[in-house]
Amino acid sequence: MARDHPHDAHHWRAPPYNRTLLRGQMNRSQAFLQLHVAAMLYGLSALFGQALTVSPVMIVFGRGLFALAVLLPLCAWAGGGQRLSLAERLKLMLLGAALAVHWLLFFLAIQVGGVAVATLGFATFPAFTAISERLLFSQPMAGKDWAIIVLASLGLVLIGPADGTGGGALAGLGWGVLSGATYAGIAIVNKRLHIQAGGPQSSLWQMIGIVLLLLPFASGQWAAVSPRDWLLLAGLGVLCTGLAYTLFITSLKHVSANVAAVVIAMEPVYAIAGAWLLFGDHPTVAMLAGGALILGAVAWAGRRSGAVAAEPA
């Protein structure tokens, strides 16, 4: 959910090397598997978005509400975490409100343009991060930063007309790119807040912010939500948010942030493959080529920064 938003992988350190070599190898293998499961679950969120028949507002509200069902007992089991001031809680809730906007744009992109277009549009966020940090904080643009931006831009050029469905694909791509831009803004702001909160605790307050923000808009839609959609919303919140985030954070104790960045970059691949299998959405050659360029830029950006998003989408 989105983070370095809100957690940089550097905040999570590997355990001391006081175990046997065999045990360490098993831990790394299990962590690598957990990372892939987390990436698949993050990608699965896009499939839930396409399967749901409710509005993006209801999707995001339901996701946050059911994620709380996972995070509340998790925080209680962990002992409550760091004691936060009122100001820190408010900052986290405001980050949650920004995350709600990002998710709204992402699910709108899915409903308008489809899973592949939306996820690949969102995956351009490293380019926005590079540009924004240089413009806002007067950091010089390195050659590699320009290369990442060029790769992502070429990928978008290929994806835009690749769907062949006309304005729907282009509109969905636009919403997806905008969701990536908002995610980049969340990541930049979060890095500079320096709130001393653990992962689950920080996510908890962000989900509270999401639920409180959207409650006035979603309350009038509850009666129209079918049992099937409530079940899908529960899956989205529990599996693709609560469980995926828990697996991700746990894995960072045993693998480097660079490895995690590359694995999480596989999220659109899993989403596109799932849409192909479940909905018959066959990606074109041009779309696959554009996606390869964008994902290459994402993986490159992740390996350079050593930081990954704890909840990408």
C-alpha cells in the first residue's frame, strides 16, 4: 500500500548470523518464496479490481476496511508497537488519505482500460520519483535517471495504441500513469516524515485514514453491494493487503532490499498472466514489449536505490 510507502526496506535488518548454514539457507529460500507470493498477491489485487462490479470508491473503502481486520489483531499480537504522538498518527492518516487517492486512480484505470494497461501505467512510478526528487530538492539528474525515464516513456508509447480498443485503453493508461505519479509523491513525502512506527502499526493508521475519508461516500453504496462482491472485497483486503504486506515485511529479514525490489517488480507480470488465464485478456506483442521496457526500468531503479515499496498497488 502503498510505500516506500510508508516503509523503506532499510528499516528492516537481517537477523544476527548465529544460526547454522543450513538453517540460513532455508530461511533465505523461504523468504524468496514469500516475496514471490507477496508479488503474486499484489498482482492479484488488479484481478479483484476487474472482477468487482462496484465503484472504485467502494473497492478502496472495502479494501481498507478488511485490511483493518488483519492489521488490528496483528498489532495487538505484536504488543502495540511504538507509542505514537497525536501528530504522528494524524500524519499517517493523511498518508492513508493520499493512498486512497492512489488506489482510486488505480482501480479506475483497471475498470476503464483493463489489467495490463493499468498495472503497466502504474509501474512507471520510478520515473516520476526520479524527476520529482530532482525538481523538488535540487538534486542533479544522473545519466541512469534519464535512462530509466526514457525506458519507461518508450514502454508507454508502445502500450498506448497496443490494445486496439481505442479511447478506453488510452484513458486507462492515463489513469494508471496518474496513479503511479501519486504513488511517487507518497513515497517521497513518507521518506521525509521520519515517523518511528513499525510496519503493521503504520499501515494500521493509514487504513484508518482511508476508511474515515471514504466512509461518507461509501455508506450510501452498501445496500447495492452483492454477497459476491463483499466476498471479493474481503479477499482484496485480507489477501492482497494484510497477508501480502505481512509476507513482504517478514521476507525482508532474510533477503536484501535489492533482491526484494526486483521480485516485487514482477507484480504486473503476475497480474497480466492472471488476467490472461481468468478473463481471456491476451496481451499483444507491442504491449509485451512495452511492458518489458517499463519493468526493466522498475527493476533497475529498485536495484539502484535499494528500496522497495511495501505495498505497491
